Amino acid sequence: MPGVIVEHRQRAGREASEAAMSLTISDRGPGRSPDEPTSFVGRRGELAVLERLVGGCGLVTLTGPGGMGKSRLAIRAAARLGASFEHGVRYVDLSGPRHSSLLAQAVGEAFGLPDQAPAAALDALVRHVARRRTLLVLDHCDELTDGCAMLVEILLREAPGLRVLATGRRPLGIPGERVLPVPPLAVPTPGPTTGPDDVPDGGTRGSPAGPCDAVRLFCERAADAAPGWTPTEEDAAAVARLCDRLEGVPLAIELAAAHLRTLPAGRLAARLDERIPRPYGFGPARERTLRAVLDWSHGLCPPGRRLLWARLSVLAGEFDLEDAERVCADAALPAGRIAGLLEELAAGAIVVRLDGAGGEGAARYRMPGAVREYGAERLELLGQTGVLRDRAFARFGAAIGRATAELGTAEQPRWLEWFGRERANVHAALEHGLRAAADEEVVRAILGYGRILALRGLIGEARYWGARAFADRCPMTPRIRESAEMPALFGLLAALQEDPEPARELMDRAEARARAACDDVRGLAYVRQAQGVAAFGAGRAEEAAGLLREARDLHRLAGNDDVLAPVGGVFLAAASALAGDPGAAVRYATEVVRETEAAGELWCRSYGLCVLGLVTILGGRPAPGMAEVRAGLRIKRDLGDRPGIGLALDVIGVARTALGEPEPAARLFGAADASLGFTGVTLLGAEHRRLRAPYRSRAERLAGAEAFRAAYRRGADLPFEAAVSEALGA
């Protein structure tokens, strides 16, 4: 099979072209397809079929057992199809622990929509996709099949330009769905060591004119595992026999190829012949084959490597060395051995190494789903599942505790970046903690995580975890049951989402607790802050200002340096402006900016700058006011705070109106509405819209109705980054 050797030698040129294609999917932000950690092999026929199907129907679902390459095929197809969709591709990975009630928020986040309550999130998502031509990739739908089916059916009914590409072990089962079962890779044509009877049911054979995809995959992964390895003529028959025996299952081939580091191809094929007799076990043929290779790979691992494989299965998402050490190490598996064993697992394709994906360029790893499931089974057999999940909760709960203490400092960006990397692991840990951890530990983790989520604009998700804690852990211990902070914080979040009934119920409960505990100054500060925000949202500016001043004084009395405390100052400044006291408004906003700048904090400071700019503009000084808002916008841009960016665009539009520049103002109003129209809420809620209304009317009068509408539409159609650049005067 000389074609194998020729194909292997052409690999470098092919990798260069694949790298060029990978540039389109290298952004790891929300909604972006993940990087492809290894070369993509074959699937030309499936890609051609996918391109035709996606162009002609609303939903295409790739189905098949684990290890068949459904996700890789979907990601590659999305990269190829992206240019044909005016509004691009959005990717959602549903493999981590998720609840069906958060599905609309998860998909909305991929579109850049900040989190909201479930019903509002679905409405906002429908509004957003209705006018766009977008390809949405829903990867790993297995645990949320029914929820995905309901969501996709709604979206396709309301959004004629939307196309959905889903992956899972079974179809979603909605009308109009086209199902494409992902076959194994083509295996070699029958030769001296294989015959027609050895063809897997439903399998495909390679062309005699060149190497088949299964052989190509084996050779490329073998060269990765053993740098410098080149197949000889003697190897060719062994590789062909091996790929045929593995029935073209990609993950099985990759696991086998990793052993070329220690075994020549002939011996590897012979061992697989011995260890994987046909038929192997029960169940569908290719699932049996993958199970056999996993059993064989596990059997070749020394005890320490087997133990780490099993223990890593409790980490639901990507992880780094520190995660592995903190969760997996003990007397039976010392921390000093973890790094070496982890690299051995990576060399054996048990974990995939993602170079430079972590903070400060640290390597991160992930475990393929089928391999993780196998490890979880082994961990259960060892009787260690509960212990390892306890450790994972302790690891991520402690990290949340450190983050809570440092969110109000210059460490804030680092913790927000940490959240982006560790989100799936945190969710899995919290799910376990809600079932098994002590009340005090659960509440501490939920309160801290709620703050992180709030700073990321994921208020609806924060409220979800709070509701879970209230529902799953009641009655709590007396100390937790009597604390005012828990209901006050989640009452504040409900008020920020303009959800008055839950906010009122939680705030009443919090105030009752604070009054019962005469010395709970901290709890009462949160109560007053939540009540002030609620009063502000209801249009009672003077009442809001009084409550927020009291909250500020109580926070100071309690010595509270919590990151959410300055938020009260932002609302106090805005409430004072609406209550007719511009001097106080400037004073309070300046106070927020000064205090947060001294601490190194960014999120609240940027809101303080936006409100300081707003009250300066309202005071008749639009140019210096716009400079303050632009300073806040630069921070919001760097933090990726979409609601904050929308607010800043709007306020700069107000400034341009006050400066007598109506058409630039109209463009910014349009861009702001395009951003804020699907977020459902800004930090300042309905009062923000009331403040803007006279300036929008003035800009329309100055420009003329037709010119204003045209400029507004141009602004609404601006790409997000272009709108930010225009607002900054770039």
C-alpha cells in the first residue's frame, strides 16, 4: 500500500491549508467554534452532503455512537459554510452539566445576548434571530434532547433565515428534521489479510487508487504520537488490518495509534487481533469495538495512570494541571506524579492537550466524552465517585471564595477569565454540592458565584442557582436560615431584571431576617440597596435616593468591600439626577469612580464613568461628559460587558445630540438599540430609556425625520465592533 507512504509525506502541505481554514474558528469566545486540536481527516462525502442539506432545510442532526467524530464533522462543516451565512455561525457546546431551563440563556449567550429570566431570554432570542441569516451549531444534545427539540422548533418557526446543525446520539425528533448518521471512516479494500466477510456492516471501503480515510487518520495520529515515524512497506498491511479490525471508528483508531510510541505496527495489529475478538461483548457493533479498544487501552496503563484516568472523569470541562492536582491527588496518587501521568495520558490520546488555552499560556486538557464516560464507570467500580466529587466541590468552592474576596480589586479580570475557562467544572461541582455539601459551604459558593455571574451579565443564571439553593437545601441550618444576605442578594438581582414580585418577596424576607438579627448591619445594607434599586426601577427617584444613601452608609459601617456595594452608588447618582439634584449626582458618581479606581476594580468603575458622563451631559457640559463615557466604554469593551456597552453607546448618542450632531447621534441610538433591544434590560432599566427620550426626539427634529430614520437604520446595521469604534471616535 505505497499510497500510505506518499500520503504521509504530503501531510505537511495539507496541514498548512488546514491551518488557514482554522483561522476562521480560532476565537474561543462565546458562540465561537472551538479550535481543532488535531488535523481533520477525510469526510469529504459527508461534508458535501451536509452543505446540501443545511442549505435546504432548517434542522440537520448528525447522529451516531460516541467516538464517531460527530462534533469534529459539525465544526468543520460550520467553518466551510460560515461564509454563506450573512450573520455567521454560532456554536453552543451542551456537553457540560446544564439544566433545560437554562437552554435559551445558553444559546442566547452564544449570540451575545446577556442572560435573563427564562421566558424573557426565549423572547429576546427569538427577536434576535428572527431577522438574521445564521447557522446555529448545537453540539452534544444528548442530555437535553427534549429541551433542544422544543427550542429549535420555536426558533425555526419564527426565524426563516436560521439553520440549525445539531449533534447527538439520537435525532431531536421534530418535523422537517433531516438526520445524517455519521458512518465510520472508510476502511481498506480487501487484501491478503482481509476478505469480504470482514467488512463491517454498513461500512465503506477505500478506493484501490489511494489510501482510505481510516488509514490516513491512523498514520497522522501515529506520527503525532511517535515523531519521525514513517510507515514502511511492511507496516502497510498491518495498518490496513488494524483499521479494518477497528471498523473505521475514529476514536478507536486514535487510541490505537497512540501506542505506536511503544509498539511497532505489526505487533500492535497482532495484539488487537488477540484482545478484540469478533464479536466483542453486546450492543451495536461499533460501540462494542470502541469499548474493546478502551478496555485494551486501560489494560495497558500502569496502575497510577488508570487511577488518574478514572479520577479525571469528575471534571466536566477543560482543566489544567492545578485542577488535576487539587482534585485527584492523595496518598495513593501523590501530587508530584500528576504532571507526568497527565502527559502520559495525553500521549495515549486519553486526554487531549490544548496548548496555550489557559491563563498566562498554561496548557489545558480535555477528555473526549466517550473516554470520560469510561473513566466514570471505572471510578464507580473503585467506589471513589463521591469522594472525588467532594474534592471537586472543595476545589472550585474554594476558588469561588477567593474570587469573591478579590472581585473588587485589580484581580477582577483574572477571575472573570477564570470563570470563562472553568464554567463547566464549576457547574458540575455546584450540582454535587447542592446534593451533598454542608449548607454553609453551599450558600458561600452560591453567593460568590452569583457575584461572578452578575459581573458577566448572567443575572438570570445567577438567579437560577439561588433558586436551586432555596429549593434544594430548605430547611437550612439556623445560621444560614436567619441570614439576610442570601435573599437580599437575589432580591437585588431580581430587581435588576425588573422582576418586581420575586424581588419584593425576597427583600421582605431579607428585611425580616435582618431585623431579627439586631447586629446584621451587612445584611441590612444589602436589603436597603435592593429596595433602592427596586424603587429606582419603579420610577420613585426620591425614595430610591434615600434608600441608596442608607445602604451606602450601612456598607461603610459594616466595612464591606464587596464588589456589588459600589453598584448602589451608581444607582444613587442616577436617582439623584432624576430627583433634581445634579450636584449630588456628580458627587456620588465621582465617589464611585474614585473608590473603585483606588481598589483597581473595573466593572463598577466603568458604570460609574458612564453615569458620571451622563449627569455631566445633563448638566450642560456634553464634551467633558462624553469623554467620561468613552473612558467607561473602553473598559466595558475590554471586559466584554454587552449591556454596559449598549448603555455607553446610548449616552454618547445623547452627548452627540447635545453637541448639535444629530445624524451621528441617530447612528449611535440605532447601534445602542441593536445591542440593548435583545438584552431586555440595562443596568438603569426603564429610567435609562426615560432619560434618553427627549434627546432622541431632539435629534430627530434637528436631522429631519427621514434623515434620522436612515441614520438610525445604518447604526442598527453596524457590526458591533464598528459601532464601538465609532462611539470612541476612532
